[in-house]
Amino acid sequence: MKKPSSSATSLKELINHAISDLEITPSEYQQIMDHAHDDGHIDKEEQVLLAQFHAMLNNGTLKRVRE
């Protein structure tokens, strides 16, 4: 099994930290998106993480809040 990239691992940690209270602020969201695009390439692991993150936003598991 292929080991996840370091950028995917750090993206996962960032997402987990941001969703720990089930709320996402605009700055947390932007930080996650910026981190995903930092290296100019979204690899397969990052795609999966972002898809899961957006699914949680869309189904109401995560709530967007103001700062």
C-alpha cells in the first residue's frame, strides 16, 4: 500500500484540527484550501480528503460560522 504524501498527511491534520468543534470559520476554510494548493498539485489523497471535507459541509455535519 502506498504511503500518503506528506502534504496529504499535513492536510488531514489541518482538517481534523479545524473540524474538532464541528464548526468551520472562513479563515479555517481558506487555510485548508490554501494548504491543498500550496504545492501546485492536488494528489489523489488530497482529493479524497477534500471530497470528504466538502461532503461534511454539504450534509450539515460541519457548520460554517463567522469568525
